[in-house]
Amino acid sequence: MSDSSNDPNIGPANLAEPLRRAIGERYLTYALSTIMDRALPDARDGLKPVHRRILYAMRELKLSPTGGFRKSAKISGDVMGNYHPHGDAAIYDAMARLAQDFNVRYPLVDGQGNFGNIDGDNPAASRYTEARLTRIAETMMEGLNEDAVDFRDNYDGTLTEPVVLPAAFPNLLANGSSGIAVGMATNIPPHNIDELIGACLHLIKTPDARDETLLNYIPGPDFPTGGVIVEPRENIQEAYRTGRGAFRLRARWEREDLGRGQWQIVVTEIPYQVQKSRLIEKIAELIQLKKIPILGDIRDESADDIRLIIEPKTKNVDPDVLMGTLFKQSDLEVRFSLNMNVLIDGRTPKVCSLKEVLRAFLDHRREVLLRRSRFRLGKIDHRLEVLEGFIIAFLNLDRVIDIIRYDEDPKAALMREDWGLEHPRAMSEADYRSPAPGDGELTETQTDAILNMRLRSLRRLEEIELQRERDALMEERAGIEDLLENEGVQWSAIADQLRETRTQFGKKSDGGARRTDFSDATEIEDVPLEAMIEREPITVVCSQMGWIRAMSGHIDLTRELKFKDGDGPRFIFHAETTDRLLLLGANGRFFTLPASQLPGGRGMGEPVRLMVDLPNESEIISLFIHKPGSKLLLASSAGDGFVVNADEVIAQTRAGKQALNVRGDVHAKVCHHVEGDHVACVGENRKVLVFSLEELPEMARGKGVRLQKYKDGGLSDATTFTLADGLSWLDPAGRTRTETDLTEWLGKRAGTGRMAPRGFPRDNRFT
């Protein structure tokens, strides 16, 4: 292979490199960008870059909580143009979420207009809505003008933006966060500020506190939509200790008495991030499919609050059983995953424990405190320097006026003059020395301040005020120096700041009380479908074309019923709503039909093929009530068969369950309950064979064994009976005939048999 470095066609802008390395480096760059600049929040302020830029841009627009609103389009446009070069739709969506009180525990944006709702409706377009900051968002940015955090250039270098916000409270846990990066994700639930600050104060007092101890202050998440957490405490402890886990969250409900024994369930809070409209659709679907027979109806009576009405089928239903079933089959109970994967110091992704996240916040607050204190110290020193110059000017007022009035260059003259320190008030603080070039000389800063001083300030009263201000600043400066030198004083100041935040936004403030409660999970055992159905008599009717219905009560089976043109009766029998029906198709497949889910008998019913996956070419061979523990005789048209336990052919799905294997032109022919000790078969050739039931095997599925041998044709019918009672059939006149002497037709299984007795039906069927 030739050296590409000597190829004249390859220049600096067109360098060759291995594909594997090229793709690897570029994908790694993309992954790091996604992790650090998009998907994972910073542990210090709990914000992703887009949210941080939105808040900072709104601050720059002076959208304070007490000021006016601005169009959301203006805000998202400024964010996009100045700090976040991405789509304005994505920026607006992120801003809208910060204003949704059902998504964010402590909204950082105060929205005016349609910002979406808990039903899942989207916010109105940005040109129709307005926004400003909330009070709690302002506390996130306190100290930005006091060098509290580092700033960096924006994407085009024309402006600067904060790397992180000062954050007066642990916003990461207070409002939570979620995101999917490359190879990692995060999902943090919201918590209560009062509890978080309580844990922070404990951590300040006891830095080596255990995670379990912190749970005495933070028992668990506090979702904006309320609800009830039913996760065991040990699971919550493990989740917060490792940073990974899950919480089971249920809707809050109560039983409302309607009088006369009637009642309904009222749901007042639904789980976090569950869309109300989608929840109602899901429960309505359960009602339509009759998956919860004890559930009658659901309706939405919500206004500003949540009020879902769930009606039972009858007043005899147990409310706990009904709600337990709904918890299992709908989003009235959800599992919220915890994955505290955050950026430590804004750079390193790490799955943190509860203690580590709070520690990161407190360390950040200490850094903010130190930086603001140093900034304030610099401001005090500058003011003290100016104040000393003012005092010197007042003590030598005549000379200052004379210089300013007659000197061509008063600034230089004032700085050259040796003012001396004769007056006792000139330097009353022995521990403070102004940064003058020499004793008695004015600095440039002092000189500029004197020259800019107003004439009306030249009063005796003003001199007293200057002395008082200087003394106060000296006292404040001493306090700041003590703070910078003593770590204990620093943590005490941080604790005071946290208590102040707690007073503003804690449990005693509006909306600050805990919304999510804790409860032991009342587990409802899996209730059989039959147990949830009210037992009522019905009459099952299935036509020749497969239209099925359930008529109320036990009607006369000989009564004439209406069917569609060209259709007629096929199966009709008495049953109860708690029964399960077994349907055998010509393809040898059994299907299960709950009697409670059959269409009503007011019309012609519905095609059974809409309820189960029975192919159109497969005829219905048999339809009957399932009797647990009973045995069935199955046989194909080819004369093969076996005995199967009825419990083995119960199907749990629409697809059914294969029992009798058939192929080609062979199809299922016979399905009867086994009663007696012998089997009787009759072929299309009218030959009858009787043999012992013991010769048939019992199987769950298969082709079976040969029942009767035929030269031509196949099996017409088969049945079981007790030999001692004789074999019965209906003659052409509809009378029952019984043949007790069956010696002529007795034989071994798979024999050919003898011609049927005199009077045997011409359709070659026993029933």
C-alpha cells in the first residue's frame, strides 16, 4: 500500500483515515454532545442547557414575576437567536413544560394562555401565548450579577451565558428530570422542597449521615398530580441508596354513597404523566370488551380538578375488588422508574444516590456563597476607598474648592496634594488602610469621585452620613472576612439561606404541602372471570351460518325464533352467564367463548367469527357448555379419534387451541361428552361397530387412533353409552328406540362393523 502522505491529490482539507476510526471519533463526539448538552441535567441546578438558557433569556428580557408578560414567540426567538441554535418548536415545547403545573412540581415559568392540559392536549401556538418568570425561578438566578457562577461565550461568541445557575434550592430533585442520551438515560421524580431542605439542613449538621437517615426527611417523591405511592419502604430505601429503582403509584379514589344501597367510585387524582383522556379511553375499551364484567361505566365530570366517576355493574360488587382489577388492567396504577443519572460538576455522568445528589447541591451552594462574598468584598473595598476620599475632601473642603476653582488641571493637582492625617476623623479605623499611593495622597478613584460630587452634597449632614456608611461597611467587611476564613460560618450562612427559601416555598406556602401520600398496597388476588360475573340464566342460540346470541332467561327450546333470510337454527341450549362455551371448528381447533360476553338476544346476534379466529372455510362442528373435569370423544371424518379432558382444550386467546390434528380433505366430525363404558361408531356405509371405551387412548392433542375401518367413505357419527342400558337413537318418526342386544355389532376397535339395525335413522346419526 502506497503512502497517502505523498499523494498530491490529498490535501489538508481531504485527508484519508480508516473508516472505523472516522466513525468512532465522530460518534463519540455526538454521544458526548448528547450527554452533556442535551439529555442529562446538571446535579447543581437540575437543569438541561435548553431550560437554563430559557430562564436566563427571560431574565435578560426583564420578565420578572411582578412585571408584564411577553409573547412566547418573542421568548423562544431570543433563546434561539442568542443562546440555543435549535428549532424554535423544541424551545417552545421545553418552555411550555416549565409552565405546566401538572408536569412540574414547582413551575419556573408563569404562562398566560393555553399551555396544554392533563388530557394530553398540546399548548397553543407560541404567537398566542405569553409568559414570565415565577418567584421560585427568580431564586434560581439570585447572584448572577455578583459573579456567583462562571459565564461562557454563546454559540457565536457575541454574548455570554451562565454555565450553571446559582440555584437557591435543589431543583434537580424538586422538579425532577427525564431524558434519553446515547447509551444512558435519566428519570428523576419530583420531590417536596420543604422535605428536601430539611434533608439538606441535616446533611449540613451531619455530613456523614446515612442514606436511610435522609429518608426520615424525604420519604419519597411528591408528584404534582398527587396520587398514592404503594411501594414498600425497603424498596424506596434501596432505590435512593443505589440511584436506581421504581415506585408504584396509584390513583386516589373514594367510595361515594348515592343512597338506597347505590354507590359509585370517584377518582380525584390520577398518576403522574398519565393523560386523562387516554386513561378514560382505555377503561372504556375494557368495558366494551367485557374484560371486567363487574365494571359498569366510566364518565368524566372534571372541571379544574379531577373527577372521574366509575360505576359498578351492580351494587353488590366489592369496591376494593373492582379497583384492584382496574389497577392491574389500566393506568390507574403505574410504575415510575427512578434513574438518577446526572452530570457531576457539569461534566461527568454518574448514577448518584440521594445523598450524593444533595451533597453536589450543597457544595455548589458553598461555591456560590464564597464567590458572592468575594465579589461583595471587592465592592466594599471600592466603596471604602471612595468614602475615605470624600471624608478627606470634607476635612479640607476649602483647599479642594480652591484647587478645583483655580487650577488648570484639578485632577492632577488633587492627586499631588499631600492632605495629611491631622484630623482625627480622617482615619478612625486603625485596622483599615486605603490603597493610596502614599499616606495623605488621593488615588485616582478617589479623585474622580470628588470631582463628580454634587455641590449640594457639601453639607455637614452629608459628612455624618459618610462616617456612618463607612462604619457600617467596615463592620460588614469584617463579617465577610470571618465567613471566608471559617468553614463553619459558611455552612451556617448556607443553612440560613435554605431556611429563608423554606419559609417562602415550604409546606406553609401556597401549594407547598405534600400532595402524594403513602399507603400499604392492598393486593387483590386474581379474581376468576366467573367470580366477577353476576349469575343469570340465558339461552344460547347459534344459527347455521354462525350468528350467535344470548337471550335472557331459559326460554322454551322448541319456540320458533327469528333468523336472517336463508339461515336457520343450529344450536340452542340453556346456560348461565358464568359459563364458558367450547366451540369446535372443522379444523380440529377449540375456541372458548365466555357466556357473559355473548351479544344480547334483541337482534340476530353477531357472527361468531368476529369473536374468535375461526376460518371462513371451517364449519362449526359443535358448541356446548364446558364442564370442568369432563371427558370428550373427538373423531375425524376419516374415522380416527381419541378421548380428551375438557380442561385441556380451554383456550385463552382468540386463536383457540388445536386438539384434533387433521390435514387434506379430513376434518373434525364428532365431539360428544363421554358417558358410559362403550363406543358406538357408524360410517357412511351404514355399518355400525361397538367396542369398549378402554380401547381409546386419552390425549391432549393428536390425530388419534382408528375407530372403524372403511373401504369407501368415512365416519358419520360416534357416541358413548353404557352397554347394559343399550344403544338408543331416534327413529324417523322422532321416537326413541333402544337396542339392548348388541352382540352382533360388538367387536374390537378398528373393525368394519355390521349393517345398522332395522329402523336406524337414514342420516346415520345417533342423536
